[in-house]
Amino acid sequence: MDRVTTIREVLWSLGLRVDALERELKEDYAWLDGVTTINEDLATDLLGDIFQKYDVPLIFCSRFVQRYNAFVRKGGSTETRVRDSTYREIVNIVKEVGSEGVAPECDFWVVEDSFSDDSIVVISFKGMAELQLVCPQLQEALDRQRLFRAIEINDEEGRNLFRLERTKR
């Protein structure tokens, strides 16, 4: 799981929805990398001031550190793992018919930011011909999970070329 998602999910799991605190943790504390556990005593000392700055009781600072380490050890939430897995699967399917990434060097782009919504967006810089070859595989991937309801294939101008809807509930 990426560091930004880890920080957000840990804060939210504690009931802390302080946008400024979340933003500062993401921007100024690179050692909260979402991959490595952190020393609880040292991290609590280092983070104490920022929690106090936003009037968050210090007990939440130590709980944040403990829960952060638990999330890192566990690999994140189930929803995040499903999102990450689905993203990798869609990228691999698209790569069967062309290169994936941001234009102009690539043929297609699976927009990672779209995975926070309920539709996955694939930008095609080549039209639909090649992607039609893998539409059955994209449909299977969509039907295997429950987080996303559709895959939208758009051109580089954002016009919809094709839409796959989840067929299994």
C-alpha cells in the first residue's frame, strides 16, 4: 500500500479526520513510507508536536503509531489490496495489446487516480481496435471484484469510446 493511503486509513481508523494534520503528515514526514514499521517511542516523540499543533490529544499520537505499524505489517486494508490488485490486473491485460503509461510514448494509460472512484478509466491513444481484443478479459476482471462497477475506455480528449459494466452482482 502506498504511504498516502496508509496515513489516511490509519487516521480515519482512529476517527481522526483532520485534513491539515493528514496533509502535513503526507508532505513533511517521508519516513512514514507505508512499507517500513517505525520505532514506537521515537515516532511518538517525533510526531507529538504535530498532533498537539492540531489539538489532537497525545494519546492519539501513540495510537496512530501503533496502528500505522499494524497496517504496515498487515499490508493495508482489504479494500486497498483489492484496488491495488485490480489495478495491476487491468494494466497487465492492457499490456497484452500495447504499451501502458502516459502518452506520447505509450498506447494506453490505466488512470490510477480513477481507482478511488467506482469506475476504472483507461485512456486509449490508439482508438478501440486493439482494446477490443482484450474486452472479454477486462470484463472477467471487472466481474471478479465488487468495488468497481465499470471500466470506461476514453480517448485522449476524454470522450468515451466504450464502457464495460459489471455483470455479476
